[in-house]
Amino acid sequence: MPRDEWRLTIGRDGGSRINYAALPQTATSALGTFRFPEVHSQLKARVRLSCSGDVQGTVDFVEDAIAEESTPWCITDERYAAALFEVAWGRVEQPVDAVGREHVEQLRSMWGQRRAPKPRS
């Protein structure tokens, strides 16, 4: 993954995983966080498969995804990308172990620092 890229992986069960760049930490949201068919169809209109330039994050669809859609979809719409990530963050499950909780809080802090709107020129 690129140095400054957030990744949201959404499963057919509606659960998701949030990762940042190559860090090993993962924040996992509860099953049913997303309605997979709805998100899948909404994203088709807002993403591109070529990840370069002004990408705000990527979304992966897993578990029986259609083969040509199994590569990451790159979101260039910052507000939409942030909204998807916020939904996932709102349902993040707290790990039972202290190290896992620390990792999730580190990711949450990093997300909070990056999501401030960038000034437009």
C-alpha cells in the first residue's frame, strides 16, 4: 500500500476492516455495519480501478466478490470516502487485549488527524 493510504475492506456480511498504509494494526467493525449491496452499487458510480493521483482511500470487497471487482477500488471523492470510514469507525469493536486496544486507538488518532478538511486553493 502507498505510504499515506487508508484502506477499508468490506465483507458481504457487512463487517469491515480499517488499515493504514503498511502498518500491521487493524480496526474491525461489527457485522452488519454496512449493507453490502447498497454500498457496492453506490461505489460503482464514485470510484476508479486505477489507483494513482489524488486518491483519498481504497475500498476492497471480499468474500465472493465478482472476480473483476476483487481489486481495490480507489475513491477520489473525499467526502464520500470519509463518510464510509466514519460509518466503520462508529462500529469498531474494541479488542479484548490491551495491545489490541492500543493499536485501535493509535489508528483512530491517526484518522482524526488526517480527516480535517484540506483548504481549497
